[in-house]
Amino acid sequence: MKTVINRTRETDATAALLSSGHCLLCGAEELEIVLDLGETGLANNLPAAGACGGEPVFPLRLARCRRCTHVQLADRVAPELLYGHYLYVSSASSTLDRHLRSLAGAIAARTGPGPDGLGRSLDIGCNDGTLAAHMSRLGFQAHGIDPAENLAPLARARGIAVEVDYFGREIARSLRNRLGAMRVLTATNSFPHIPELNGYLEGVAELLEPGGVFVIEAHYLLDLVEQCAFDTIYHEHCHFWRLEPMMALFARHGLEIFDCERLPVHHGQLRVWAQRSGAGARPVSGRVAAQCAAERAAGLDRSEVYGELARKAAAVRRDLRTALDGFRRQGRLVAGYGAPAKASTLAAWCGLGAGDLPWIADRNPLKQGRFTPGTHIPIVGPERMETERPDYLLLFAWNFAEEICAQLPAYRERGGRFLIPVPEVRIV
Ligand SMILES: [Zn+2]
């Protein structure tokens, strides 16, 4: 494993790069770089005007373990830098809010009420409390834990008791002593962020009631490959999960995956249902073996499939640059719409700056007035759409393209078009 050369812009960022060159799952020092996306800023740490140019950038490289075939980032960034001030808010998307409501309903249907009602639930990485609030409305005693200090007041305003901390063995023991065991543990969109999986899963095993369920929703490596969603790779996601390595990991911690479902949310996710091994509470669904077979059929355990992903990512960069250069020559105004985390990866990969896109409109007020990290495209409120009337909007949140197009009927009626970058560049 060659040494990673740190080329961050701030000397104090040197300590923030935690690359160790070993597999986070099996420990083998046999990582093979399968996709090199260059250097990017931290996708959810959007600098304000005064801080532009001072923010650190880090190498962004996808690696596959030659021994256990798990796929992960080769370079990790210290969590304090990633999560201290977090701008992604679950409730900002109505699609996601509806999804989390239906997840709460699905959990209640599976666990059912006991003599003490639906019991206690803990949402790990609870963000602004959207899921916990839906759980609470159904009758769970809902709790949350999240390290982002700026989000805790939002969750508390919904009546959710929130711990500001990282989940792990020690905090799990403390919660069990203070609150009792949990019937339901949930981790939606946070499980791929966990570098230290052993302490985390020991905490899950510690805190879960016998007969309880641990439900994960995570972006799914099969979807990433099928959709060419390379822009969903950023530093927060240190793992790119598929079922087989996850099953082996869980088994080592006394946990058993008994069901799974593919979900259409975000860019496609996998919902995983787990319980204590040998609890006998629920039989293992045939869907688990079928999904493992689908992963092997897609070649996710082999390196060739990632070579193809790298070729497609290069085609997106070439075609997007060609389109933007062409529009500029024609005197057309192209702006961005939506500044999700993946905008940082796409902008950095394609070398986009304020010269290509003068601004990106985003409805989240926490992002307005800030800039894309490393590439410094201004993020503004959606009212800019009316004053400047762009000809084309580059949809960074391409997975919400349908919802966004429906939200902007006036833009469409006056002839505005959408530029969708992934899986391949197209204009609609
Ligand atoms: Zn490994």
C-alpha cells in the first residue's frame, strides 16, 4: 500500500486525514484503488463567504479489499471535522419525510405492541428528529442520538430526547442504564458513516431487547454501480455496503440479518432487518439469499465492475463540460438547482466553478449564503430563479429530478430546460 500524500490546504488538516491503508472490515492491508475522484472539500461543510479558500480538501478514492472484497474509501477524515456543524436536514425533502413516516409504520407492523405498548426506540444519527417524531406519533417512546450539535435543538423542538454524541459501546451502556433496553434501533443513512464498526455493533448488541429489531437503511453498492452514481461518493460515506460483507460482520457480533428490501429513496437504498442471532424470533426470509445472489451476479465482489464505473464517470465529466462550454458560447445562462452533498463531488470531479455556474439555488436556508466546498459556487435562495431567469438548470439532486421538475412549473412554462448529469448527461 503506497503512502497517502496529504495535500490539504491547511497544515492543521494534516491531522484530520486518518488514512491507514487497511480494510475497515477485515483489517487486511490489501486495498486496491478502483476509482480516483481527485481531491474534494467536505461535502456537507459549506464555507461561508469569509472562509472560502481556507477550507481543507482531501483525496477521494474508492478502494476494494483484495481479501474480503468489501468496498470503502481509501482515505478517511476525522469525524470532528465532518459532523461538528451539519447542514443536511431530513425534513427538507418531502419525499424523504414521507419515506421515514412509512418506515415508522413498517417497524410498528413488524414489532407490534407488547404488554408495555410499542416500547422504546432509538434513532442512531437522528438528524433533525424526523424519523423519531414519526415513531413517537405511532406510540413508541422515541429517542435519538446524533453528534451534530446544531441539529439537536431541531429534534428537541419536536419533543424528541436527543443525546449529542457518537454511538458506540460506552454510550450504549449508559443509555441502557438510564433508559432501559430498546425494542427498536434504527440507523437510516448513517450506517455507511461508521469507521469503527466493532464498538458500534457491540453497542447495538448491548442495547437491543431480546426479540428487538435493528433496522438499517443505507445507500446500496448495487444501486451505485447500476446507476453510475459515483457522485454519491464523498468523505462521510466510508463504507459502500452490500449484503454479504455486512452479514459476516453482524454474525461476529451476535446479530443476524433476517430480511432485506431494496428501496427507491435517494438513489436507491437497501433496508436491512436484523435481530439477535439465535433469538428465534423471526425466520430468515428467502429474500436475503436472493439478494446475495444478485450481488454476485452483478460482479460486486470483483474489480472489473469498478473499472467500468470509472469509465462512465469520465464520460459524465467530458459530456458535462462539453454541454456547459456550448451553452456559454451561445450566451445561455446555466445555473445549478439543489446543492446536496453530492454536488460537491460532481463539481470537483468536473472542475466546475462560478465561471460555469454563477449560482446554485437551494431551498434549505442553512445552505444559502454559503459556497460549494473547494469549488466555491455561491448557493442562493430559489428567488434568484425569478430575477435572473436561467435557460438551463443543472440538477445536482438528479435522484429527485421528477419532484424538482414538478416544483417548478413556471420555469418550464417559460421554456426553461433541465440538465441531468447522472447516469449520463441529458437535457429534458
Ligand atoms: Zn477486507
